[in-house]
Amino acid sequence: MRTVIAVTNVKGGVGKTTSAVYLAGAAIRSGRGPTLVVDADPQASSAEWLEESPVAGVRLVEAPTARLVARAMEAGRERLAIVDSPPGDEKTVRAVLERADAVVIPTRVGGPEPSRVRATIEMVAPAVPRGIVICAARTGTRDLEDTIASWEDEGEAIWGVVPERVAIASGAGAPLSIVGLVHYENVLIRALDRPRRRPAGR
Ligand SMILES: Nc1ncnc2c1ncn2[C@@H]1O[C@H](COP(=O)(O)OP(=O)(O)OP(=O)(O)O)[C@@H](O)[C@H]1O
Ligand SMILES: [Mg+2]
């Protein structure tokens, strides 16, 4: 049986692709075996990243429509699939969330971020575990502390706070950074802690 982790936020530029690629790298590093990355974003950022800098044990499938992504999430033998979602394109995002066993919601500190996270959460079925990952965080700042506190006040789980690092931002062309892998390994542990149980036969 496969576990599907969706990496989703309706807002663009928050860290979805970075989180998806690092989660796959973290899965390999922690010995979870062959891992599928489904790139549901027509921008194909995770596809480009993994084509330029392949990670042994990670298979990539491009599936930039609702129809393709629904099929890609089921196909293949990998026990773990990570789905990089597009910003916007509600139909595709809904198709991803429908099959997800857990949802990682990357976000940033400040600005219009909370309303976009709430809009994303509204699309996630209540039975599906979800957690916020604060990306490119400036550790030790008041803004970060306030952001963490306000999500906790709303009862949302924070699955990770990933610091802002040049090594993480460097993307394809550089190996995945150890600091990033260690942070995302912890996110992965949270996401896999209690994935939704699917009815038999699915
Ligand atoms: N921990 C980090 N430290 C520094 N930079 C980061 C970190 N995480 C993400 N970034 C940078 O933030 C930018 C946006 O990240 P990313 O492309 O992953 O977002 P996205 O949500 O996938 O964007 P889009 O909606 O366009 O697909 C990139 O330049 C990326 O390198
Ligand atoms: Mg992206």
C-alpha cells in the first residue's frame, strides 16, 4: 500500500517545490526505500530539479492536470509518493488533496500568508492529517515566534520550521544540503506519524 504526501498551498512561491524535493531526499536518506515524486505543476520545477540533479531511488513523474495527477498518484510500486502541487489551479489541487494521506502546507512568515494557508486547509478533508511547515524562516526573530504562536492558537500543527539557508535555496545543480535534509526528515516523520487510513481495496 502506498502513502501519498501532498505538498500544497494555493499561494505561489512559499516553498512547495523545495519541500517536495527535500522530503523525497529525506525519505531516501532515512532508508524508506524507492520514492515517487509527482510534479503536478505545469511549471515543472521539481521535474527540472530532479532531472538536473537526480536523487538515486527517486522516480519522477510529470502530471500537470487533475486527470494525470489522479492516475500518477496510483501508478508504480513505490510505497511513498510526494506530490508537488501548483499554485492556483484549484481543480488539480483538489485532485491531489482527494488522494492525499497527509498534507504538508509550506508557508512563510508574515504578509498575506495566513489567509492563503486557511484557504488551503479548507480544501483538506478533516480526517486527513495536515501540518504547516514554515519555510525560509529567520530563526530567533520575533516575527517567527509570533507566527508559530498564532498557528498554535488556531490549533494547527507545525510540522517544521526550516531555516533560511543559501544551501537550501540553491536548487538544482547543487546536492541537497544536509541541514535541509535533516529538517525535512523531521517533517516526514510527522507526516507519516498517523496517515489517513484508506478503506480496503484502495
Ligand atoms: N529554507 C529555505 N531557505 C532559503 N530559501 C528557500 C528555502 N525554502 C525555499 N526557498 C526559496 O524560496 C523560493 C520559493 O521556493 P519554491 O520554488 O520551493 O516555492 P513554490 O511554492 O514551489 O513556488 P511556486 O508556487 O512558484 O511553485 C525559491 O527561490 C527557493 O529557493
Ligand atoms: Mg513550485
